[in-house]
Amino acid sequence: MNQPPLTGITVLSLEHAIAAPLCTRQLAELGARVIKVERRETGDFARYYDDRVEGLCSHFVWTNRSKESLTLDIKQPAAAEILKRLLAQIDVLVQNLAPAAAERIGLSYAKLSLDYPRLIVCDISGYGDDGPWREKKAYDLLMQAEAGFLSVTGDGEDMVKSGISIADIAAASQAHAAILAALIQRGRTGKGSHIAISLLEAMTEWMGFPLYYAYAGNPPPPRGGADHASIYPYGVFPAGDGKTLLLGIQNEREWKAFCADILGHPSLAEDARFAGNAARSQNRGELRELIVQAFEKLDSAALTASLDAAGIAWADVNDMAAVWEHPQLKALGRFIEVESPAGPIRALKPPGNDSSYEPQIGPIPAVGEHTESILRELGYAESEIRKLSQNKVI
């Protein structure tokens, strides 16, 4: 088995919250060494959102395994020398500090590229590195609002936020891909580059369907609860035993099979109210009544067996407990254990199975767990490390 593809790559990340930490965790599990810079004593504030994982925070456990933690007061002059020594050894710098904070401490790409021409710098911000809103505060839910996500999510007049940090995840995913591309580009040119990712741009990219649906002044997709805005039937329906299933019909072949084999009315496929997805979507209230009437005659086991036999897609509407016990995830060997300050914790392998290597999955670090060992690598003597600690630099 080969080593992971980013083996030998070192990433320094001045990160907090979700977007940058999720990006760098993915780099770490591709083999990169990731050094996470945290605040002295307290560390990343995302360590304290909750205490649901054996006393540790669910967000932090999710986004910070496989890293080393270095505590540092970056405002102190002595910290500049530590960063200078680190910068001479790293390949990628990732940061999602407050707007302009990286510039104030000398970590702008314009400055760094002069001394470290092979360095790749990825800045993750809320609104971007230019424009009138550059300095505006930006959190995940604010970006859900700004990018129009709340306008299309919910039910009727009631808007609903995403149940996950979707804007942060969008930015993390696109930053991760951009860094991989920059490493390939550097391999060709020998030169580093500057990557600027904003939550607003990343989230707006993910809004492509509703944006184009409302193209040139067309009405936007209506809020439809758990139903798809423009494809029907594609949403949740109750079985006769009260269990909720999600049904998905994507094309006319499936619609005809559904009418014949599940609803028991083959002629319904040609009914003008439901002939074609646009008509079904427009008349979804009437169609829903027909489906609910048919489904209430069958318990979930009989219904799902019939759907499978007819080749109709469906899914269980699982809660978190069910996902932790999902039989397919178990069959795929996705569940593992990782070490943490609270002991072993159940976890999931990263997606993206490559036959040539295993992902590099390491522990969740305690605050500053690797500070002294990293400083020793950088050439600091024990007496110097003690002095840095006494002066509250580390």
C-alpha cells in the first residue's frame, strides 16, 4: 500500500470555527502534516460550542482530528520569529482569521510571496478580500441568508435554516479542492499562489439551481418543506404503520411503473393533471392525496418491498441514532475509532476510497499538545521554550 498522496506536505493553519478546520482535516487525511495554531490556554473557540462527545465539542471532534496543536499568542513579537521558522518549512498556509488580521501580523500573500515564492496561501473569509463588505462579520447562518438559501428553504411562508453549517462546509470543500489544484500547479511551475475563498461566494455557487430557476426574473422555487421544489413526487410520505419514507421519482418510466405497480392505476400515468413532471409539480396537492391513500393500506415493510420490485427509489428518514447504526455504513466498514483527550471516540472514515492508499487518520489534539515538540523541531532550546511559556507567548 502506498503512502497517502500528500505525504511530505506540511500545512500551517491559523484557524477557528468550521470552514478552515474542515478543509485542513481533509488535507491531513490525505497525508499532509497539519499544524493548527490556537489561542494560548483556551484554544479554538469551537472547542466549547457544546460538550456532547464525552465532554468534547461535537463540532471540534468532527473537524480537528489528525492534526497537531500549537498554542501561540500571535500578537506578541516573539511569536513572529516562531512563525518565521515555521513558514520556512511549510508548503501551505491556511487562515480564516478576522478580516485584515493576517495582514496586520505580516501574513498577507503579497508579503509572504517575496520571501517564500513556493508557498501556497489560502485565505478563507466571509465576504472576500475586496469590495465594500470586506470587513463585515460573517457567520454560517448569515451566509445562508445572504446567498438566498433561506429564501428557498422551509415550508410555505416559514423559512428554515440548514441543520448543518452548510456555508462553512461549502467554503471548506472548495478551499480543499483549490489547494489540491494549487499543489499540482506548483509541481508544474515551481511557484506558489494565492487562493481566496469566501463563504458568500462558496454558498452562492451551491445555489446554482434556484438561481437559474429564477433566471431573468422568473419566479423563484417555492419553499416546499421536505419536497423537491420542481420534481414531483419527490418528498416524504407516511406508510400505513406511521413510518415516514422519502420517495423519489425522476423520470416518466418510473412514473408509469409507480402508477401501475404501486398506486394500482396505470391510466393515471396519462392523466393530463400528471402527464409530465411540470404538471405533477403544479398539481402536487391532488397527487399527494392519491399517494397517501395508496400508502396507508401498506405497512412500511410491504411498501418498500413493492417500491423495490417496481424499481422506484426510496429512503428511510433516519435520525442520528439510526445513522450511527446504519447497516450499509457498517457493511462498508466506515466506522472506526480515533483517540482524543477524552479517550477513544467512534468516528467515520473520510469518503473517497482510493485503492492505492489508506487515509491518514490521527487523534484529536488537546489544546497545545504539540507546542513544545514543534518548537524543539524549530531549533528552540528547553530554556528558550520555558521563557516563551513564562512570557505567555505559547
